[in-house]
Amino acid sequence: MSVDARVNFKSVDGDELLTEDFLGFLLKAHEEFSSRVQSIRKKRQSMIENAINNGVLPTLPPESEINQGDWKVPPVPAQLLEPGIEISGPVSITNMAINALNPGPEGERAEGYLDDDEDAGGHRLVDTLSAARNRLGATERTLSFYNPVRDRKYELVDGELPFFMHRERGLHLDENDLLIDGKPISATILGMSLTMYYGGLAQVERGQGLYFYLPKMEVIDEAEWYRDFFDFSKAYLKYPDGAVIKAIPLVESLPIVFIMDEVLFSLGEYAAGLNAARWDFKASVLEYTMSDPNSVWPDRFGVDIKTTEFMSNIFRRLVAVCLKRGAVPIGGMATALPSKDDLINETASKSISEDKEWEANQGFIRAWVAHIFHMKAAADPFKNLRNSGWEPSPEMSDPNNFPIQISAPDGPITEEGTRRNARMLIEYVEGWINGRGAKGIDSLEGKPGIHPALMEDLATGRISVAQMAQRIIHKVKTEDTNEVHDFKMVKRILSEENDDILRIKSEDYQDLESEEFQKISNGYKKALKIAMLWTKNYSDYNFRSLGSYSHSDFDKISKEPDVF
């Protein structure tokens, strides 16, 4: 059967990348790796079901030469050992990619660029193709963008670019807009294939290192899958001898916390480090403990990694594993966005500096930031500490000093916390259905006080929906209003927040019956329906990702009755 007969996809901008030669590679990758993807998904599902139904959480594997021996990962490239910051953003949005690669307000570039097609991506075929095209354009220094509304051209500034850290969608997701033999292809196989064929090959041919972040990993089989995919791709595409490919798994699920040694070992020559992905980690803990009435979390905005002991200990353990294995530990995301208010910017900058100073002192060498405005505030703590001659102590290199203990954080449970989750969720879903996987959101919009907008993505969306569902499941009473969470209460809050969002937006329009405002209004009404469905799913212990829905699914949901 010909390639054309087996592969079907919607015609979208960027589909010129789907050449016959590329599709031949994609088909071979699909044949080699798709059955293993399904096996991995079954293992993951079995673990979460065991936690929900039986209260059995993941545990450390038996002692072995892998977790007890003195082995090291292969030498890590020098640029991955540089202290500083990595700027993150959706690589599919061209102007944002260019801004991330260029110097910030202080004239400094980030050390690395997390070109994200995962939590910040739009999860459509058009987004994935745009990401691949932009990665290639950045490598070839041809990337540019013209905004006719602003009459502004975006171009790469001369000078050395940050190194690229590619992040594709995880193994739990499919691409619904590209079918092989009538079934959606694994989103990971598609994204990884595009990167290896286009921008990745261009990078190694120029003598650059090709680096990946590996998201949502939960079982050792996933590390083995990526290792074998790299081996296969290098051979099929005839990568030059000596091509440097390195990968850093994200520690953003509860299961991977227990197998960090095993994951690094299983990646073989590609292992380079571990990342403390704090937001998705919180969401994963909430999912794994969702059925436990003793594990209800307080308002999420008050749960800080620095002051929540069990999380601090887990990420100190991550650092210890990296130090023991010669790998690089990467810290979490600073999400604050710039404001027109100088006081808000000063407050945000101070908060970011304090957060990154804490991470630097725990042994992390870099972390992430969501906007170039705050790059220097985020980078300086790492640079200053490492350039001072500071070195991690021997105690910091022993994982046994940091045992894993999961518990509910301390803090209040309030209606205000649920309300902020609801507002964030509506705003985020509205962005998602319009192709934005990351969106600046102020969950306290219109309220007094200093509160910068935050760059929210799929990870923080998971936290918000998980927390609302957890409170519904266990009929949790609020401390500020003494209300008991149920579907009626949460629906009321979601509806009130949706109305308030539209009220604020309406202030910019004289004619609320105009086509433009009605489009905005209808978009938020659609987002409200999807937010309710997402919450209902979680309350039924169905943790299906928002990224698993097609846009036709969303259209159908918007026309159906409210789920609660």
C-alpha cells in the first residue's frame, strides 16, 4: 500500500513539510514504535487505577546495581552546564519564538530556549507543523514574522542564539488531525519525527547539539522508548557520525520521582539531566491522591515548593540523583508576566529572584522563565552563586538524605481559592480553543492589590481542574463562607466568573451586539461548557487530557447540555 493510501491529514498551513520522503520516515517510525506506545499507556493507566481504587501509590523499586551503583551518565555538553536561565514559550507562534531567542530588556540572551510544543503548544496539526518550520528557520537564521496590525517585523538579532531544548507532546497523546490506516498517530511520534527530520538534522549538520526535554514520563519503558527512537532516527536519517543528542526527562509525575536513577540509566548515551517540573508534579500528586479524603489540598496559589516540605525534599532528591550521576539539574518555571504598573513589576521581579535564589542554593544550575522581561531577575541567582566558586556539599549528593514522603500541604481551603481556579480555567480553555496552549491570566483581575498576570499553561490548568474536582468529591467545606463544595456550587462560581470576565471585556466595546463582541462572548460561553466537562471528568476519576480532544469535539460539547 502506498504512502498516500495509508496517511490522511487535513490540509493546513505548513503541510508542505509532509513530503513523500518525510511520510516514508514517519510510517516506518509508526510501524516500529506505535505498539510500544499503547503498551506504555496501559501501564500508566494501571498505576493510576491502582492508586484511585486501592490507595496504592508508586514506590521505590527494589535495590539494584542501577539505583545503588556508582555509574555516571555520559559527559554532558559544556553548554548544558552553563548557569543561568532558559526562556520558554510556544515555538509554533513565530513572533513569540523570535522574541524568546532575542536579547531581553537588559541586552542579554537566555542561555537556553525551551521551544515548547507541549504544555504551551496548541495541540493541533497546524501548530505542530508551525513548530517544526520555526525550529528549522531558527536553526538556519531565516526566521521572521510581520504583524500587519502593528506594522512590525520580527527578526532574529545578530549574535549567538540560546541553545534549543525541544519539547514535544507526551506519549499519552495522539494527533487527531493525522491518521495512519484510519487511526490517529501518536503525537510524540509525529512531533519527534518532524524535529529529527527537519530542524534536528539541520542542527547536527551544523555541529550543534540536539537537546530534548521529555515530558509526562511515568514508567521506565518510556525512557527506553525514547532511547530506541533516537537510535532508529539517527540510523534511518543517516545522521553524521558524532552527532550529539541529549535528553532531560521532566520530573512532573508522581511515579517518576521513584525511578529517577532508572530513567537516566535507561536513556543510555542520551541521558543529560533531570528537570523539576513543579506545576505538572503538583497536578500529578492531586490525581494520584484524588480519592483519599485525607489528601485534600489547600488553595493552590498558597502551595509553595520552598515551604512545602515533601515537595522541597523530592526536588532536593532530584538534585542529589543528578550530582551522583554527573547529570545536570534544572529548576522550575517563573511564570510572572510584565505589567504596565512598575510596582507590580518590582514585586514580581523580587519574587522571581527569591524563588531562583532558593533553587540555586538547592543545587539547580538553571531554571525556566516565561517572559524575557524577567530573564535577568531569574538568571542572576544561578550565575552569581556558581561564579562565586560555590559548590554543592557532599550531603547534597546523597539521595538517601531526602526520603520521599507524600502528604497534603498545610493551608486554608476557601471559596476564593476555588473561584480563582474557576476563573483561570475558563480563561485558559478560551485560549486553548483558539490555538493558544499558554495564556497570560490574572485570576484576581479587577480586585484590589498587587497581582501580576501569570503565564498559565496546560500544567496549571490541570492543577485548577484537579483541585476543584477533589473538593467536589470530598464535599469540602470552605473556611471563608462555610459552603460545601458540590456541582451546584462550582457551577455557580464558574458562571459568575465567566460573567465577570465578559463584563470587564465589554468595557472596551460600545456596541455589545457587534459581531466582534458576540464572537468573544460565544467563545467564553463555549469555554465555560468545556471547563464544566473537564471538571466533571476529573470528579469521575477520568483524567483525560484537554489535549486529547479535537476541535470538532469541542464544537460538539458546546452544543450539548451542561454536564452539571
